[in-house]
Amino acid sequence: MNAVAQLKQVNKTSPVAANIAMQQDQQQYLTFMLGGETYAMGILAIKEIIEYGNITEVPRMPDFIRGVINLRGAVVPVIDLGARFGKRATDITRRTCIVIIEVANGEGTQDIGVMVDAVNEVLEISASEIEPAPSFGANIRADFIDGMGKINGKFVIILNIHQVLSVEEMATLAGVGSGEVRTQ
């Protein structure tokens, strides 16, 4: 049964259920700039957005790990999203922000900060306005893309932020996942 048929079925049963179904069809996304391109990520995992500043560099980490910040007493790693995508490191400007995201880490969760050039706005994109991720042609890994959202007639890459911030993959790239020491 497609989404329209499900909505019609729900409308017959209860107005409250219909409202819930319509809310599920609309998802909110934070849009942001990175390297001159607009990206989006679902807002459910986002905890907060802070100004860029006071990053402590950690030696012998991959280029995409800029360092750590102290966020109310917790050590939060900061990932340079541009470098994570294999592009050049993000330039620091007055609009540079760190988006704090909660990601699954084994049995628990971990906060990770991602650097972006600028935060734009939170938008609602209906499921009908999201196309599947392309298998080629994108300038980032296909598994980093959840889909392509249509906003004002233009496509915006919707990130699979849990794949982009896979703690296991980043630990492997940093050489700490299996206890090995990374040499440069």
C-alpha cells in the first residue's frame, strides 16, 4: 500500500491518526553550507549548534578530526565535514559553526561535533520531495547520502549522518579501533 492509500485509510479511522501520519510524511532538516554546496541532515539527532572556537588539537589523528572541545565538562570530538568527504579542510570564518550530534556508539551514545561553513535554516521536506540517493555522480561517498531533497526546485544532498559519523569507521581510520598505533 502506498503512502497516499495509507493516508486515506488512516483518515477513515481517526483524525488524530491522520495528523500523525501527515507529520511522519513531513520531516525537518537542518540545511547548511559546506564548500559552496548546500547539504541537509535530519534534526532528530542534532543536540545544538555552537560557535566555532576553543578546539584542542589531538596529535596523530586523521585530517578530518580537527580536535576536541569541552562542552559543559564533556570531551566532544570535532569532525571537519569537508575533510571527511575527501575535500580540502574547512576554512574558518565568522559564520563557521559546530553542529553537535548524538550518534550511536555500541551500547550507548556519543556526542560528536561537525564543522560546517554556515548553518542556513530548518526546513520541512515531505517524503514525496525526496529522491533516492544517486549511485554515481555525487562528490561524496554514496553511503553518506540518504537522498536528494527538492527545495525550491533545486536538489539538496540529505546526509546519512550516522554513516558519515560512524564511530567504528572513524576509529579504524584513526588506527585506534583494533589497538594498533598509527604511524605517519
